[in-house]
Amino acid sequence: MSSTLIKNGTVIDPSQKLQAKRDLLIENGKIARIEASISGNYEHVVDAAGEFVVPGLIDIHVHFREPGDEEEETIASGSAAAVAGGFTTVCCMPNTKPALDNESQIEFILRESERIGLANVLPVGAITKGREGKELAELASMFQRGAIAFSDDGVGVNDASVMRKVLQYIKMFDGLIMQHCEDHQLGGGSMHAGHVSLELGMPSIPAEAEHLMIARDVVLNRMIGCRYHVQHISSAFSVELIRRAKQDNLPVTAEVAPHHLLLTDESCRTFDTNYKMNPPLRTQADVDACIAGVKDCTIDILATDHAPHLAEEKELEFPYAPFGIIGLEGALSLYIKALVTPGHIDWMKLIDMMSTRGAQIVRLDRGTLGVGAVADVTIIDPEMEWTIDKEQFQSKSRNCPFHGWAVKGRATQTIVGGATKWRLS
């Protein structure tokens, strides 16, 4: 029976409300013991003095591009990037070519994840066939085959009648919808609609595009009660809409990405397409509102929206370059910079938002270090100072606006199912 003893670390486990110096023993892929001191002869011993031992980080919003755009990212390269960032489980979006809109595509992702054997890669099935927003995809059969949730991410479901059917249908088997909230009729631009876009003469996307879809879906869902998750929230009034929905006890959750906590549309003045993303970077007031939403639990989790693209694509002129940036390998440090270092939240809440709460939203038996749980564990050095270097990433792509940033805190070891999948050399 394989065994790993992690000694002298500070265990932070929101599922047990535990933050204390503890030894943690892993046996046969499961958490066997957590005690003040554990002695004995074990196959592997890890000295985690000065480090945090936490449930494996979980990101419920990534893009791995396989099948169809393997030159940008594969399940293998994306999994390598995940464990290098401290993530043991990720949920991949269905905007592949072809889309993940049937049970065979779901099975493909799960088989590849098992074959590669790094992070747990869980597929999110498309809401509509081909993500075209017209006809419902094979929702029930995908759910039965292992789809963790449903989304047309990259686009929102614009037709209200289709969305109402989706809510009703997925409610029947208590599934989860993840919505990219953007009204297409107000979309089509390259950056946030505001003073900066006006000065630059850049086609823009107003925040109302996000507001309208969130408000519409909340109204549609009031009598249905389907579990509904807002992806990559980016604006102040969107946070307020979610806050009001929660006050009405509606089954709504939300996520925010690092770039919407650290960057604003002022960055677009450089015309660097690594600042082009959807939803776009907005104003400082929107950033402040998102941080306030994290602090008061309006926003439930932190997700990267890891979106790889080729260098030649991002070298196009700003209006023609694709949206999106990579995020898995620097996310933990960026969240520390945005939220922990300024004192907005503590480490317990950070780990809750990066692991435990995400597992609860997608109903996954992870995000805990409870005895008997699967041993997905991340070890973090909270004081390690380093510089984000995109050239050192495991991802195939390099579209990162945070290259060269000095940050603090980093995952030093990632354990998945009791086996070490990555260790900082």
C-alpha cells in the first residue's frame, strides 16, 4: 500500500474549518489521518514546514481546445499547466471543434484525462447543438456519461424561449447551467464601452450586454429553480444583480477571474491584444465592485477562464485578434495579490473559493482533506517570491498579460489521487 506523510505543514481545510499545524498521512490514494504528530515508516515523507497544505485547487472554467485546435492546447498540455499551478481538478468548456455536444465527446474527454493521468479533467457539455443557441443538445445522455455541467461558453444562449426550455429540462435531473452572460445584439466589439474605447475609436461591448442576460435568466428561472452559475462576472451592476438574486434565495452562483480583479480597460491603450478578453476589462469601479462581491460572498468562487491562443492570432490588430488569455499557472499568486495581500480576504476564504466551494457547486467529491477523502492535495509556500514568466509555462500558448509581474506565493507540490503529479524543482 503506497503511503505519503506530509509533516510540519499548516493544514487549511475550509470543509472542516481547520487551520492549524498538522501532519497529514495519505495511504492508498486516500486521506488516512490528520493529527498533531504522526510517526512511523512511510514510503514518502514531505517536509512542509512553513507551507500550507490545502485541498487540491479546483478550476471549473478552463478551455483546453481539444479536439480541433490542438496546436493551442491539448488535454495533456492543459493538464500539465493545471498541476503546475496547483490545480488537481479542472472543468473544460465545450467550445471545441466539434463542440462537446454529445455523449461520445464527453467520453473522449474523460478517457483522455484518465490516460494522461495528471489533473482530473471534467467535461462541460454544450447547452445547444453546435453551441448555436437554437436546438437543445443531448443534455440527459451527456449528464449520464459524466458531463459535470452545461454551457455554451464563448457565447450566451440569446433566445429567451430556448433558454427557458434549457432551464426546465436541466432542472429535471438537477443539473447545473454555466452561462456566458452577453446579449449578442449588444456584443460584437473588442473592449469595454467607455471613455477609453471612445478615445481609441475602438468598437466596444457595453456592460449592459452582461446585465441584460443575467437579469433575463434570473427572471426566467424564478419559478423553475434550476441551478444557475454566472461565468466570469465583470461589472458592478452584474454583482448587484447576483446579490439581489441571492437575497431572494434563488439558486444562483457566480465566479470572477484574476484579470477582472487586477486590470482595467486602461490597459487597452497599449493595443496589446493580451488585454483583449470577453467579457472585456472594465473600469476601476467595476474592479472594486467585484472585490466587494468576493468579500461579501456574492461571488462564490475564483476561476481562471484559461483560454489559450496562438501567437500569430494574438499578433493580429486589436479588433481582429481572438479574445482570451491563459491563466492556470499564475492564478494562485494573482489571487493572493488581488485579495489576500490587501487584506480583503484571508487564506481560509481563498482556499474555500479556489477549492471547496467549487467542488460543492459542481457536486464533486473533492475540495476536502477529511479522513477517507480522495487525496487531492496542494502544498503552497505563501512567502515564495517569484516572477511570472510565460516562457516557463507548461501550456502550449503564451498569451499572458501578467508576464514579468513580481508576485508572492506559489504551489510547490500537487498531489492527485495520492500521487505527486508536479513538484517545484
